[in-house]
Amino acid sequence: MTAAVLFSRRQHPDYVPGDAVRAPRELMSGPGRSWDAEPRWRWVEIRIGGKWRPGQVERWRLHQGSTAWVALVRWGPETLSWGWYLYSADTVRQAPRPADMSGAATR
């Protein structure tokens, strides 16, 4: 019944074992580097809610002193379909560019 009320819905699908892991706060704050994703890494598939979903990496982050890469991924048209996730080849993988893309490179 409350699912019909916009603000009562969960922001992200429920975690299923094997899904991409949200980045811990300690990797998101403090010193480190952050940069825009290169075009070859822009298109990905991310495992969210037990399903592979097409997505886009917008930014990367590497916390100073850490070897854990963190990616800002958007996977759907909804405003809340995004998040910072730990990079793992098992849960975030490169995907071919969508067929409707023109030959122009994206950011």
C-alpha cells in the first residue's frame, strides 16, 4: 500500500549475494583522487538486485592509501538509480556501447 507513495519506496533494490557492494563512507571522505570516467570505461553492466543492469560510470575515486577503486554508476532513468560502488570485475564489468550511440566519443 505504501509503495504508491513516492517517498515511502526504498531508494535501491534489496541487496542479493553477488551484487555490487556500495562504497563504505571511509573511502568516500578524506584525501584521495577523483576523475571523470574515460570513454572506454563509460559503459558497464552492474549487478544490482540480483540482475545485471546496463549502466554508465561517471566518476572514479581512489582514496589515498587504498587500492580499492570506487565508481559512481548510474543504471536507470529513475533519479535514485545511482550510487558509489566498489569496483570488482565480478559485479561491474565493461559492456559494449549501446547500439543507438553515434560515432562521437562521449565524455
